[in-house]
Amino acid sequence: SHGSGIPNVAIQTGNALEKLGAKVWFLTLDGKRRDDLSPEIPVIGLYPKARGAHRVFSSALLSPAAKALAARALSTIHPDVVMTHYPPLDRCFLTRGRKHKVVYFCHNVTDPALYEGSEKTRRVREAERIFSLLPRCDAVIVNSRFTALEVRKRSDVEAHVIHPGVDLEKYRASGPAASKNVLSVGRIVPHKGVREMLSAFKLVRAKFSPAHLKLIGRQEGDAYYSEVVAAAAGEAQVTLMGEMPEAAMIRELQGAAVFASCSRFEGFGMPFVEAAACGTPSVGFRATAIPEAVSEGKSGFLVEPGDLAGMAEKILLLLSDVKLRREMSAKAAEFAKGFGWESRAKLHLDLYERLLTQGAGRSG
């Protein structure tokens, strides 16, 4: 799917591996091809029908059928390594006597307390499934040191940290922004701290009236979104922009003076790095993996979680001090260069080569 972090990481990792000379295939449930996937990479649909695939691959009762479908696809490829990203395909490749290595890319360890009702139940079950599989894999990759610590706590597995990358050809600086725009990107859900961002911006506007807050992100159409809409309607210079195509979002990042987020939970915090690549300094909470996505004092500033006055203070500093903003814009773009996809793919290949020197895969 488009617009989701995990598929984006999978696509960009595959593209970068192919450029480095690896032979890459994508196995999916429906066989649809994304337009940003390299044309050199074949796509194989694991399920022959348009509907029902997720049920077949998620059901414990139908697990033998799902594994048979996966085995049939693998028989045409004979891979050295299978990298799996998420349920429901993850357990299909952990077969007994397998000749391929299985690498699980664990993108996040979500705190179920961030959710309610059926969504909370789903997240708990999903996490239990993932953690039960990780010890059976030949290696586990995670997107941050924060996630690695959580994986160690929950499954006693030592994971390899490979931060996600950024497309430096698309996300690039266009010069220090002269605007007074503060940009925030993230889904309109409680743990992304959108209401808190509105409160912090109110403090900014009290001292710097030209400031304008733009909020980009997918909305779930729930009660929380209604609360955000009502709160935004009561504030001058706030624009809810909804979900945007990538090219349009990049233009907003390039044109913003400051990127800011009151998110309390990030498996890594990719928007901070994307902002840095566009030369836009950021302000965020010193929470979860966000300190790994922000070079404090260079690509942005960090404040303690919940410190809205501190958030507003750092935003005001960047808005009002043009010289500082220009200096940090250059440092932010330089910081982001360390997250190019080619460098990420090289780390993957190094890991795969070490695994392959260890001989055949373990029994599942």
C-alpha cells in the first residue's frame, strides 16, 4: 500500500539492494505493483484470488495452506535470504529444514496502552505473534536502538539496528525558508500529540503572531479527529491539510521554517529525518526513538515529553533567529546524508553475507 511506513521501507530497501547487485523479488498477498518499485524487481502474488488472502494467511487453522502457497512461490526463486516485515506472511517462511535464511525486520514495538478497544486487542495479539516468531529467525533487524531494547525485553533476542533511510534525491534542501510556517506531519491520533501541538502553537502565537501552523496527516474520522478539528477552528493561523501526495509534502517541508511534533511514541521518527534532508530544523520530545532521528543542537532541538512551554520556546527561537535557522538548516541537511538508502542497503548485505557463511538455515 501507499502512504504507510512499513511498505515504504520495504520498497526502498529492495530498490537499493537491487542497485547494489542483489537479485530481489517481492512476495505480496495480491501481486499489485507499486509505481515506485524498480522495474527490474519481479512481483509475485502469493494468493490467486483478489479477496480472502489476509484471512487465509492470518488463520492458524489455514496455516498449512498458507505455507504451501509460500513454498510454491519460493520454489521458483530459491532465495538465499527471505526478509519478512510484518504479519500475516511472517510465519510462512519459518519451515522445518529450510535452506534459506529468515530475517525479520521488526519495525516497531507499539505500546498497547496507546490504543483502546478492538484496536488495542489487535495490537496485543499482533505483538504476541511477532515476539513468538523472532527467536526462530536467523536474524532480526530493527529500525532503532529504542526498538532493539524493547525486542530484547520481550523476546530475549539481540537485534541488529538499521535505521530507515530517506530518498536524498527527492528530499533535499531548497535553501533556508523565509516563511514563518511551522509544519507538523503525522497521523491524527492521540499518541502523535496533535492536540498538544495546537496548545504549544497557541503559546508561540502569543509571542509571534505571524506564525502559521500546518498539520499534515491522515485522519481516522473518529472522536479524536473531531476534537482536533474543533480545537483548530478556534485558533488563528492553523491549517489542517489532511493526507498529501509525497511530492506536495516535500514542498511543504522545504518551505517550512520549523518542523515540530509533540509525538510521544515513535519506532524511529522518520519525519524528523525527512525534514532534516529538506534543510528544515525540527523540535520534538526526547522520547522513545526520536533522539535517534534528531541531532540535538544541529538538526533540531529536543525537550522533555509534555513540556509544551519548552516546545514553544524552541520553535520561537528558530522562527525569530534567522542566522541560527540558516546555520541549523545546513547542519540538518548534512546530518540527513547519513541516512541515504544505499548506505542502509549495504548494512543489509553485510548482515546477509555473514549469515550465509554460517551454513544452512536452522530448523523452524
